[in-house]
Amino acid sequence: MLGPGDIPSYVLLPGDPGRIDLIKSTWSSAQDLAFHREYRSAKGVYKDVELGAVSTGIGGPSTAIAIEELARIGVHTFLRIGTTGAIQPDIEPGTLIIASGAVRFDGASLEYAFPEYPAAASPDLTMALIEAAERLGYSYRVGIVASTATFHVGQSRPGLNGYEWSLSRTRLPDLQKMRVLSFEMEAATIFTLANIYGLRAGCICAAIANRVTDKFVASKGVREAIIVANEALRIISKADKKYGVKIHSLSELGSVIDSG
Ligand code: URA
């Protein structure tokens, strides 16, 4: 169990506890902290900043617990790093998806706010992700993702014995028309809670599948997404040090990016 000060205030949130090892491998030093159920945590140093990482498990309910507990011990910047299934035909597997917002099909966030409340990412952290992806030369898209409460029927995949119903038949084509980029399962919960509590949140995922072209690549882009996430948290933490913890303007972000 973690207490105040045990983990840095800037935290990467993978879904999978196994990804903590991959995150640690991108840091110059790293230390495991705790492991209970789906929640595995570590802290370490990326270049010159201290970062934390905590796995959320799959879906909104376990993710909401992680946000609640981490916010209580001083975490104020949450950056989901995960995988996603693209639903637009022109997104190649391996592309990084930076979520500017999320459709709230996650279920859990409905226990925090009515459905019309937007699940929006923090603008400065999203800009920091875009800047980092640009500088690293990785292929990325920015837009809205859809966070679902289930992987199969909620993402328009057939259930057991081909089970489907009107929602599973129409969800994917409807979201495509609305220019939603992809399905995943945690961003809406993170964004909704972060906005309600006045915390910062962002999301970058590797598109490991394309549901239209039926292409699949196991974990392609995940390491790249982690590196972009590390860089984005570094930009934000430097801006916080210089200007205080707040939503940063472009010139504030630019001043810390330019100084290296
Ligand atoms: N994660 C999801 O939730 N859906 C996918 O298709 C791939 C990753």
C-alpha cells in the first residue's frame, strides 16, 4: 500500500501490470513499489525527472479506484498509456492515438457525473504529447476515442455464439461516422474523474488493431507510446517547476521545451 510521498506526482497509467517492466526499461533508474490485485506500481527517473507508474487493470471500475487512491496521496498528473483498436480505415496498426477526449461508454464515470459531462483530456498535457510525438518522428493521430465497459459486445464484437443486439450492431458504424478514432476501455473514466477533481489527465495508446481492415499487430507501438508519454510528462513537470502547477500556455510549454 502506498502513502503520501511514496510515488511522484506525475504518473503513467498502463492497464496491464506487465507493462510496468517495459516502462521501467525506458527509465535510467527504477524501483518497484507495490503489487496488489491489478495494481502494480513503480517509480524511477526519466532523464532528469522523477516519474511513477501504476497499472489500473482493465476498465473503468478498477481505474476509478486507482485515480481515487493516487489523488489522495498527492498525484496530480495522470497519463494513460495503453493499446486501442482503431475504427477508421486509414489508421495503420502501430500508429499512436493521442486522445483529446473520450466517449463515455465506460460505465464507471456515470457514477460520477451525468452523461452530458464531457470526458476531456487536459489541453497542456495533450499538446505536450503532440510535441513529443512530433519531435520523436512517430506516426500519430489526435482525436476522440470511445471507452467501453466491455471488450467484446461493447466494442461491436460478437459475443458467445455470435450474440449481438441493436447496440453492438450500430455502435461501431455510428462512432465511425462521428470521426471517433478507436476503442479502448479506460480514458473516459480517467478524464471524467480528473476534470471533476481538478487534476490533469492525458492518454496515448498504440493502435494494435484495425477493426475495418482486420489488421492486428501484437503490441506494435507500445514502447514508442511510453517514450512519448515520458517526454510529455517531462515537459509538463518542467513547466510546473517554472510556473507552478497549472494549465500551461503554449509559450510556457515552449520555454521549457526549448531549454531542453
Ligand atoms: N484495446 C481495446 O479496448 N480494444 C481493442 O480492440 C484493442 C485494445
